Amino acid sequence: MIADTAIISPKARLGRNVRVGPFTIIHDNVEIADNTSIGSHCEIGIESELSDKSPLQIGSDSLIRSHSVFYESSTFGKNLVTGHSVLVRENTHAGIGLQIGSMGDFQGHCSIGDHVKTQSNVFIAQGSVLKNYIWLLPYTVLTNDPHPPSDVVKGVILEDFVVIAAMSVVLPGVTVAKGVLVGANSTVRDNPEKDTVVVGSPAKTICKTNKIKLKDGSDLPAYPWRRHFHRGYPEEVVKEWLNSVNDLDLNDYDIS
Amino acid sequence: MIADTAIISPKARLGRNVRVGPFTIIHDNVEIADNTSIGSHCEIGIESELSDKSPLQIGSDSLIRSHSVFYESSTFGKNLVTGHSVLVRENTHAGIGLQIGSMGDFQGHCSIGDHVKTQSNVFIAQGSVLKNYIWLLPYTVLTNDPHPPSDVVKGVILEDFVVIAAMSVVLPGVTVAKGVLVGANSTVRDNPEKDTVVVGSPAKTICKTNKIKLKDGSDLPAYPWRRHFHRGYPEEVVKEWLNSVNDLDLNDYDIS
Amino acid sequence: MIADTAIISPKARLGRNVRVGPFTIIHDNVEIADNTSIGSHCEIGIESELSDKSPLQIGSDSLIRSHSVFYESSTFGKNLVTGHSVLVRENTHAGIGLQIGSMGDFQGHCSIGDHVKTQSNVFIAQGSVLKNYIWLLPYTVLTNDPHPPSDVVKGVILEDFVVIAAMSVVLPGVTVAKGVLVGANSTVRDNPEKDTVVVGSPAKTICKTNKIKLKDGSDLPAYPWRRHFHRGYPEEVVKEWLNSVNDLDLNDYDIS
């Protein structure tokens, strides 16, 4: 379960069935819950001058892939899954089911809800607030400095069910409302309205999200996606979604 | 040839003159052909639930640089060269002479021809098809989901001799025709026509590629590049190019 | 100070109080000055066919974080600080106080002045020239090939005090004048004028930088930033800035 070449601090607290790969380092100030696997070549629980000295806590049934780096004083609910070579700095606080794509770079001092999924190479600046059920596609960048360099931090707020397509930037201080879809390679400067599609630099509103049709032959609306896409979410979450989506159908989504 | 600290499965099949750097792990389901070098801190042949359980095959005379990660069930012809910290998932099938720039992220389930060259930090989504003699410059992103998140996969197709400049995104399902040049920081939504330059978000056609002049003092057309740029390609490939380019000169390239 | 599992060439020259983390490799052709720390899982001083065989020189009081890779024949003044997983190729020559954000990718054969700070995932092509006091925000890309692929190298020149916001590309051969601010997700094709803000693809001039106001409640001009932002710079540098900024205030910055 623990590779011979791993270096585990005797002060680190590891639960039952925790696996640790070769050449991985686990520092003192770390708590890893049951059934979690850490890949090879990782460094877990790095000390930081910017931390509050609380332990790094990794929830149960998690998977951290190889070459990843986590600092102390961050907390993750169960079922954290990461790609390879991710970096997570201190004071990142996330709920359950967080997915961090390979080469993701979370700068810490940020708040993340439940079931947030980021794909490869996503950058989360300090001060960001991500609510629940969010999708960030490859090379999404959340910024925080309105006039760099400065000490002013205006983090981005992403509400529930926000989807940001590849290679888009959200500018400092922007709030992206519930259910918004940001098109690829966009620059979000103005706060988009709920359930709209915004595209471009600066991003402009194109339509309501429910105008986009599924390309699976059904011609049904592709959004809100929680109506039809459930892979990887717990049953109780899906049940709750379906109830709320039905309400939405009758009210917010009819824009004829 | 094999570093003392490398961990090599006795089931892995290594050819003659294979070198393996310190702290590198080679798993069971791996075949590495003669004269190939693997750098330090790599993990090669990771098992995957999404694979068909066939071995990872690395061709002869290849070079995989440090901190790279390869999954099982991918195949590469001879003369694979990678930068550092590349990630290649399962079911990536590539011909000879593939070059993957540092921090490249190949998500697997894709098909790559001969002599494809990607520079740093290129992202290849599942379902992508890359033909031959392609150049992807830094931070090129090939996407695949037309309405994320979904289970619909519309991979991008890149025909022979496509060049994509830095920081461009190709949207799901797009086919980029032979010899197209995509300008930097573009978003390719519509299928570009053969031997055209497209730029912008969404990318618009600017001109035929042969309107761009070489900035080497010669004032000759910079495209088709295979007429003058041969560094790193085998002699027989260059010979074939020159024959076909001469034909092209008389036919497709005269747009006066 | 030197981890048991580190592999240090007996030919490498390490100063006093040099620390080396676990699983790090230091090759022959390396000189590391006093009080410098190298994190875990690094590879330092890789040989290169493209180098002039001079040693890699790391200045005193530097910090190289984990999973980083440096080639031979590059030189850095004191107080180099890097994030994790940075890559620096041969013939990179930098002054004092260089900061390289995590996953930064410096392709070598470039020249960097004093107190240059790059954030995460910045790409510096060969032939780039960066003067002093520059800030490159996440995912900045400096290119060099005007018609890829080719052997023509037209590096970018960034003058003192240039700031480039997230996800911007500077095209080959561009000179960015002193004090320019490039907005996020821009493509810089034309040479911007001194102390201007340029935004878009291609980037257009919006205003002088001093038209941007601080969002700290003061409503003072946010630029030139050296008037008010001094964190992390030596006292003598700040003193020099303040003198020159006062001159600028009376002359160049009054555009009423």
C-alpha cells in the first residue's frame, strides 16, 4: 500500500487503505482519510508562510495522480480526483467530488463548492469563489488583479452550473450567474445574466442557453445540462436536479 | 543504461540499448524498442480502465524527457521525441516521428499520422484525428464537446500540412483542410478551405497561404512551407514533398 | 541540507547552505551559490547539444521549487524564485530577482533583465528580450516565428515596466514599449506606444495607462504602478523608481 521509496512523515495521519506511490513525499501537517490513493512523484503538505498552519485534509475515497503538489492548510471533501501534475496551494477549501484536471493550478485562498469539475490546465487565482456543479474546460483562467501588479484582489464568483469553454478568461471581480455558458476563447468582463450564452472578447450575450440543441440526434435543448447529463454524479444529487429543472422548465426557460 | 533508482517491472519488454533515468517507473504492460531513452521521474505504462489492455508500444530511437507520463494501450512509431512533463493517455495511436512539446496533454483515443510536431502545452482532446506533417504551436487546444458537459464527442480533424499558431482553439467537429494556416489566438468554428490563412474569433479567411512572404530577405512565398523547410525530416519524405509541391505550384497555388 | 535520495554529481559546485530536496538530480555542469534551496523531484543542469557548454549558474539566496528542470549554460542573478514544474532551457541569461511562475516554460537563448516577474504558465520563445521590472501574468505567450515552421527567429522585445495581462500572445518581432499594459486575452501585432493600454486581437490602443484608476478606494491613477506598488523589490530600486516617476508625472503622464 505504501511504496518502499515513499517518504512519509511519522506525524502525517493516514487513514485505512491509503495507498502511496513510489518517490512520493508526505510532510508532517497532513491528514488523509480512508481509501485514498496518492500516485508517484507527488509532494503533499508543503509548508507555507501564507497558511494558517491547519493541516491539509484530503477526504476519503480520493485519487491524486502522479507529480502533484499540495500545500498545507487546504481541505477537500470525499471523492477528490486529480489528474497528473496538479498544484494546489494553501487555503483552498473544497466540498465533495472536486475534479482537478491535469496541470491544474489552484493558487489557494479560494472557496469551492460540491461537484466542481475542472479539466486540464485550469488556473484559479486567489480569492476565487466557485459554487456547485461547475465545469471549467481546458485552459480556463480565473483572474483577480484589476490593475496588475497590485495588492487589490477582486476574485471571480462562479454561481451553480456555470460552464466555461476552453481557453476563456474571466476578468477580476466578475460574477458569472447560475447556468451561464461561456463560449471558447472568450474574455468575460461584464457580469453575464442567468442561463445565457456569452461569447467573444469582451464576451457578449448571444442567446439563452436553452436555444442550443443537443447534437446527439434528439434536437432537445442542450441546457440546462443537468436535465440529461448525469455521469459521475451521486443519485441523490441527480434527483434534486431533476426536481428543480422541471420547475425551471415552466418558468425561467420559456423565453418565447 | 538503467538507473539504479528506476523501478522496472520484470514484465516490461525493453529492447537493446534502452536507457532509463533515475526515479522512473516502468509498469508491466509496456514494450520499448531499441535505442530509446526515457528520462528521469517518468511513469510509463499506467493501467487504465478506459484502455483495451494492449501494451504501450514506444518505437525505436525515441526520446521521452523527464517527468512524463504515458498510459498503456498507446502506440508510437520510431523517433518519438517528447519534451518534459508530457501526458499521454490510453489509445493514442501515432505514426513515426511524432514530437510532443513540453507539458503537452494528449487525452487519448485519438489518431495521429507521421511526422506531426506539437510545441509546448498543446492539448489534444479525445477523438481528434491528426493526419501527417502537422505543426501545432504552443497552447493549441483541440476540443471535442459541442455542448459541455455531454457524452457527445465531435473530434477535430486536421489534414496534412496544417499549421496552427499559438494559443488557438479548434472547436468540436471542425475539419481543417490541407495546408491551412490558423493565425495566433484564433477560434476555428467553420471549416477552413485548403491552403488558406484564417484568423480571429471566429476565424475568418484572410488570403491564400502563398500570399505570405518569407521574412528571410528572399521575398519568396512562405507557404507551402514544405518547399523550403526540411529540418528534421527524412530525405525520402522531403523528396516526395518536392515532387508534389511542384505540381501544386502550377495548379492550386495560382490564385491570380 | 542535502536529502539522502538526491543524486548530486561530484563535479557540481554547491555553495554554503545549499539545500537539495529528495529525488532531485544535479548534473555535472552546475554552479549553485550560497543559501539557495532546490526542491524535490528536480533535474538541474541537463546537457544540451544547443548549449555553449558553460555551466548553469544559479545565484545566491534562490529558491527553485519542486519538479523543475534547468538545462546547462543558463545564468541567473541572486534571488531567483520559481514555482513548481518550471522548465528553463539552455542559454537563458537573467539578472537578479527573476520570478518564474509554476509551469513556466523558458525555451532558452533569451535575455532577461532585473526583477522580471512571470506568473504561472508563461511561455518565452527563443530570441526573446525582456528588460527590467516586467510583469507577465498567467498564460502569457511570447512567440518568435513569423511564418511557422521556419528557421527565421524574430524574438519579442519587452521594455522596462511592461505588464501583460492573462492569456495574451505577443507576435514575432514586436517591440512593446516602456510602461505598456496589454489587456487580457489580447494578440499584440503592432508595436504599442509607451505607457499605453492595448487590448484585443489584434490589440488596439485604448488610452494612456494613467487613465486607469486604482480600485482600492483612492481613485488615484493605477499606472505607473511603480509609484505605489513596491512589495518584493529592494529599497534602492524603489528609491530610484520614485525619483524617476516624479519626473514622469510632470512630463509624459499629463495628457490632458
